[in-house]
Amino acid sequence: MGSEIRNTLPLKFKLPRVDTLITLRNKVTPCKKNNFICRYGRILDLITTPIEVSALVALSQYYDPPLRCFTFQDFQLAPTIEEYERLLGWYMKDHPPFTKLGEPLMPESVAEALHLPIKEVSLGLGPRGFARKFLEEKARTLEKEGKWLPFSAILALLIYGVA
């Protein structure tokens, strides 16, 4: 068996804007941060994690799209659910992921998850979901009003959208 010749592609990575997310994260007091971590895991740390573009470019050359993992000379590297649990500090046993994939998104269920009135959710929910600008403005408003539960739900949604 000879070694395979890999096609290397020139890649460009667009780094996400996280300045507004950092501002929102800074509004979270230490006590509220503990509550946030209990609800959503340690995803607040994802905002400030430095991104090594050169490492991403190097690793992307070994990514195998059909297998959805990295392959190094007959060795597959893919994080397990347990590794994701340790990285994020969020245990899948307690929170089943993506339970309703493929079903249409109902404003009622989104309103319940975000702790917001259905009317507000219906105004911001478009065919492709929420606009980031809408969520950022809503989070600022909720923070000023002192509504912690919906603020934290929207902040988590923003972090997942960027990370």
C-alpha cells in the first residue's frame, strides 16, 4: 500500500466578531455565572478562547468529510460524546441534544426555551432563525431590565451561533 496523495486546498477562515458577546458576558456577575454554568456548561469560555488559524489550516488538510472526522494515515480522530462533556462541562445524560431535528420550528417552543412572550419571538423569528442583531439587542434590553433567565438563554444561543 502506497501513501495517498492528498489534494490540499487553500482555505480562508473568517473569525467571528465576538466583541458584543464579550460585552454581554461581562454583565454576568460571579453568582449569575455559576447559575449560567449549571444551565449551559462552560460555554462562556468559548468566547475568549484564542483561535490558532494556522493550526486550523493544517488540520483541515486531514479532515475527511464523509467520515466527519480527521484521518491521519489510517487513524481516525473524532471527539467522543464523553470528551465533549468534559470540554464543555455539560453532561449529555441530563440534556439530550437535538431531540426534534427535522421538525418545523414553532414559535411557542422557542418562546418557552428563551423565556420570552410568543409575540416577541414571532416578531424576531425569520425563515432561517433569528438575526444575530435582534438577539444582541434583546439581550441588552433584558440585562437592563434585570431579567436574568431570558438574558442567559439568549446569551447561550448567541454563543452557540458563533462557536
